Amino acid sequence: KATVSVLYWILRKMSLKVHAQVPETAERIIGTHDGTFHADESLAVAMLRLTKEFKGAEVLRTRNPDLLAKCNIVVDVGAKYDADKLLFDHHQREFQGTMTTASNEYKTRLSSAGLVYKHYGREIIAGLCPEATEEDIEILFDRVYRTFIEHIDGGDNGVEAYSSPSGEKLIQNYSVTTSLPSRVSNLAPRWNQPTTPESFNEGFVKAVEITGESFLQSVDYFAKAWMPARDIVVKCIKDRHNVHDSGKILKLDTFCPWQEHLFQVEKDLGIAGELLYALFPDMNKGWRVRAIGIEGSAFGQRKPLPWKGLRDQELSKESGISGCVFVHAAGFIGGNDTYEGALQMAIKALAN
């Protein structure tokens, strides 16, 4: 069973052939437009070549409808979206398709990358992560879309990452997580270089490579690092009543990126907003107590720690807890020499 990293090297070694005319010997042909290329169709081609059906497929770049009709699948050109006929364009005025996953309904209009991911993403993730369960695949499918594919969709469709419908408060429409569209754009011939079909196709090959590499890196991170952290968070949340009867204190024996998971896991378990503090070990063999934040807020906490700005003996005296190290001036985090001390800080903070 190949790992994601192994498949990346396979992808690089699968020489991509790009044509301006229909290749006579190609077994499978992916059609897309010629001329200037973008991140969305480059990524769409890269993802399709990770499927069983289009592994090793060659690419025809043209806007000629007669030539495109000879392709096995067409992306980002043709002004038609018909999944049954494998036509995946998004430029037509009537198209307003968005992504729906098992856990979220998104509002960003899909590009050709989003369309290919919508129909082939689960298959690709299952192939890249052979040990993943169906539930794991659904979770990964949503996460990779949210943190990687969506900003490609938004950028290609001219959707601002932030907007202010009311003219007052800015609302985030999606997260911009890479500079991939700019990197792809920089691969095109410059204004003072020859702009031949060959020069554009040469740049397109590189664009497919870097978008494919970025996609595989995203899947690899979420499968190998993010998902294991989620498993820890789920287990710890289910065990919260063994930490304290209130069920409002989370204990993590191993530090992991727990904050990326907590809000969604709370929702999944039907306890949204209940947890107030998280305990975890620090690098100096002490323990930290973290006030859990408010979803969508960069600095707000559900219940900040008291004793803001106090340290060491002054903090221990004021709190009545030995071994205290500090509480941040904003009250979002504190420290103690021992787990028992950190737990007592959280318990007293609950009652404050």
C-alpha cells in the first residue's frame, strides 16, 4: 500500500504529455483550454491523474469544441457542467454550484478544481490513505476542501476572502492558505518572452506538478498529523468527567494541535460550548491551563482565567495554589509546576 509521499514521487515520474492536437496513441485524454493557465484547471488535471480512470492520462489544451469532444473528460472549458458526460466547466452564468460535505455546506462557488474534487475527491483520498475508514475519508474530504481547495475556488471565481455585506463588520468567506495561484501565474511566459503554444504548455506542465504536489502535501498532513490529533481530542473529551465532575475541563496527556479540532468535535458530540479549560504538559515538564477560545474569535475566551498578569509567589499567594508560574495578562493561559496544581487553577477558575 503506497503512502502519500510515495505517490507524490510516482506523480512526478508520470511524465505529463500536453498536446495542441488530439494525440492518436493516448488511451485517456483530459481536455482543457489553451493559452493562459490557472491554478484551478492545473489542480483539476493533477487530481484526475491520481484516479484509477485517468492515471497517466494525456492532456489536450484547446478551445476547439470539435477537438474537445474527442476527449474522455473536459475541465474548465466548454461552458457546460454535466457530471454524467464528464464535462466540468464553471464559467457559464447559470452555474452556481457549491460544495456540500457530511458536516458542512459551503457558499463559495466551485471552480474546475472544486468540481473535480467534488466528484473524485473521496476516491483519491481513499487511494492515498488505504487504512482510512469511511468516516475518516469523509472527515478528510471536508478538511482538505476547507483548508486547500476552497481558496482555489474562491480566487478563480473572483470571490473576496473577506467581505462586508452590511458595510460594517468584515466576514471571512474562506481561508487563504497558500500562494498557489500566484505561483502558477508566474509560470506563464512573461510579457517580453515568446508566447507560443509550446511555451504555455511547458509552463502548464510545471503548474500541474506544483499544484499536485501541494494537494498531496495537504492530504498527507491531514491524514498523518491532523487526524491522529483529532483521535486524541475525541478520546480526551469523552474522558472529561474523569478529570472533573463538571465535565468542563479537558486533559491532554500529550500536547497536540487540539484547538483545530475542539469546536467541531464538540458539535459532533452535542456538547458545543461546554468545555472551558484545557490542561496539557509544557516543554519544561510543567503543565499549562488554557482558557478555551470562542469560535471565530482570535482573542476571546469562553471564561478567561482570573489572576491576570500575576506570576510565581504572588500568583500562588493570591490563588491559594502552590507551584503557580504565571497567568497571561489577557487571561487566556497560565502555568503550574505540576498537573495537580494546573487542575486546581482550572477548578478555582470555574468557581470564580
